[in-house]
Amino acid sequence: MNVASDLEARITYRKQLMIAEIVEHKKNSSRAGAAEAVDKLKDRLAELAHIVKAGMVAGWANVGPSATLRLEEWIAR
């Protein structure tokens, strides 16, 4: 597995976890802080979309070094 496909797999996995977390919070929306947690997760997903849009020209095989760094930082948070 090359670096780009590894990064893509890790991003996809983290994104799926975040979406599942949003769904879970929405199921339990009466819990304190659920709406705030959903908003934070949505903001992180929007940040990811921005990084991907700005850093990729023609797919995961062509991710630039600065975009790779930003994506690695995004995963780490």
C-alpha cells in the first residue's frame, strides 16, 4: 500500500467514525451537549472537505506535500 492510499484509507475510516458519532448524537439529542457535539463534528468534516478541495488536483495519487501535512494534522486531532 502506498502512502497516498494509506492516507486515503485513514481519512475514510476517521470520516466514517465521525459520521457514526453524529448519527449517535442525533439519536440521543436530548442529552446535554449533543447539539454542540454534532456542530463540532460537522465543522471538522467541513474542514476536511476544504483541505481535500484545496490540496488535490487529480485524486489521492496527486496529494501535495502541504495537503498531506494538513491531512495528517487533521487525523491527529
